[in-house]
Amino acid sequence: MKHRIAFFVLCLVCLSGVQAQHVEFKWHGLYGVAGLDYMTNLNRDDHEVSFTGLSAVMGWQIRKESGIGLGFSYLKDSKGAFSQMPLFVELRSHYLRNQITPFSAVQVGYSFPINSSSSGSEAISIKQGGLMFAVELGARYAITRLMGVNLHVGYQLLMMNEVERQHVGMPADRSSQLLHNIKVGVGFNF
């Protein structure tokens, strides 16, 4: 009987110890986010464009709820015509002080072309980049105080000031193009 009581008390102590392990992500100082995104454009009037993107942001957590950072992305178009690298400023907010917290991020910057183009006689290439704007909503899970993972969805606007289109191998048109993209991704917070 004493063994059962001792085992029961030991289980209660272990269970209360597990429940007391509340992980709150660091709330002040330098922060970083690295992520992988998939995007596709909503305006498919000219071309259907999809991107696979890698991004990195380094910033300063001002308060428990908000931070500001500088970041860049590498956006690879599956056809090669619209690949580019946006550089941006990010405002990031976390809304709860729990292990799982919703977050939002707003990014504004300039997107630089990578001098890639599609192939063939109807090739397309970006000659001049332009404005980049993005909004993300998601949730972060704190694995430890210094490491977390997040899932997010969002919208990204890419303005290209000059896009060259060829017809039968000859330059036919130079005009601007605006891409409205929806995106989904996963990130690592540190």
C-alpha cells in the first residue's frame, strides 16, 4: 500500500513539473527569422508565375510584442523569367506571451532583378525591379526560449518597373508588371 501511495505522489510531482514547464520565447534583444515560402500570383492575365523563396530577417525585439528588422529574400521563379531578390524593412508583432502565439509581419522594400530570363523565342526578363510589399499572419511555437518554428500565410506585391518581352527572338515590348501573390511558408525563429 505504501508503494502505491509513493508511486501516486511521484506521478503527481512529475505531472505538476511537466505542467510548470512554460516556455516563453525571448522578448528583448536581437532576433532572427529564416524561412521557406511558396508563392503563386493571383493576377494570371499575362503569365502564371510561382515562386519558391528563401528569406532571412535580423532585427531588434523592442518589446515583448514588437520588433523591427532588416531582411532579404531570394525568389526563384520556376520558369526563370521573374527570379528576384527583395531587400526590405520588417515590422513584426507577437500577440501572446504563451508557448504558441499568433504573429503578424509587414515588410516594405525594393526588389532587385537577378538577370535571369525564360528561354525560347518568347523569352521574358526583368530589366528593372521595383517596390515590394508583404503581409504575413501566422503562429509561432517556442521549442525553447531561444528557438521556435512558425507557420504563416500571406500576401506579397511585387512591382517590376521594366519587363522585356521578346517575340520571335527580338525585343517586342518593355513595360511594367505588377504581381499580386499569395504565399504559405514555414520559418525558424532564433
